[in-house]
Amino acid sequence: MYITAEVGSLLEAIVKMNTMNTSKKSIYPFFETIRIEDGIVCAPERHLERMRATCINNWGHFRHTCIFNELIIPEAFSGVLAKLNIYYNETELEFVFSLYNPRKIETIKLVEVPARFEYHFKYTERSILNNLLNQSGTDEIIIVQQGLITDSSKANIIFEKDGNLFTPESFLLNGTMRQYLLEAGEITEMSIGVEELYQFEAMYFVNAMNPLKNSSKYDCKMIL
């Protein structure tokens, strides 16, 4: 069973949002979330490449080329698992560090969205995704589009069957961890329809903060 949500594109939502000029949503339309482990920035080149692609697509150029060379990690976050959010626009950046505590997921529901729904870039405006999750009444959702499995609200999904790992080719956001796992040959892309979901034995939610090796394993039978 899954619920249907009537939502438009997130880019439309950004344009229509009536936010205060002081909010990050209006000042910085995009952001990156980066894992900081024991004072080391994980996969900086992948995050920089996504920022570059986002800026070129939206503004035609990229001006944040040296951010990791100049990055200073506060001492309070140098010996722990931390999260760095980089909020950015065409010319400006804002860095926000925080301690990272993984979410506990005990309930998962399928949520269907229209074909026009898109999240190709990592938008700061996430109210649509957040509302989908809140309305589901569960800890996490799996987003279905045109009958195909895509992503969860905050992560790409890896499915396991007979010791092999697969990820939906119908993703919403091509996450940095997803890209790494594909290039490393650890996972394989495939089309996964709703009717095929329960043939898999387990699933994992992966993103920059949750590498596959650190991700919890979930039984696909728990999906509502």
C-alpha cells in the first residue's frame, strides 16, 4: 500500500515560496551535506563536482573552486563524526557544522508522486519532501514515480538479493555515495517497479553521511 501526493516540482516551489529575505532558502537555493570524520572531509571532489554542475546549470559558471583548500574545521568537530552543510548561491557560501546522530528508522511507507515531480539538484527548499514524510506518519518513505522506485526522503536506496546489491535507475537525486558505489562496482543499476519490491531480501539507505558500510540493514517486508 502507498499514498499518493499531489505535488509539483521543487524548482517551482522555490520560485513560489514566500520566505523572508534573511532565510537560507531565499539567500542560498542549494546546499551540500558533507561527512566530516575525525577532522577529515570525506569525498570533497565529488561534492565539489556536484556544486560545479549545479552552478553551471543555473548560472553558467562556477566560482567556488577552492572552498576545501581554505576550509578550517572547528576544533569541536575535529575528533568526532560531524556534518558540514555548505549553503551556496552564485557568489556566496555559508558553512554550518553540527554533530551527526543517525536517525532511527522503524517504519517505512511507499509514497507516490506525479511524473512532473523532480529533485535533480540538492535544493535548500525541501518543504515538499518534508511534508511527504510528515504526512506518511512513518519514520521514512520510499518515493514511487510512474510505478518505479526512486529514492527515500533523504537518501538513495540499495536493495539486496542473493548477495548482490542493486539501486534504482529511476533515482531522483544522483547522490555522491551512489555515484561512488556504482563506479566502484559495488552496486548495479536496475529498473525496480513497485510489484518487484518484495522480491528483495533487504535494503539500505545511503547518502554522504551514511556510507554503505555504516548503513543499517532493513527487511523489505517492513514496508507499508
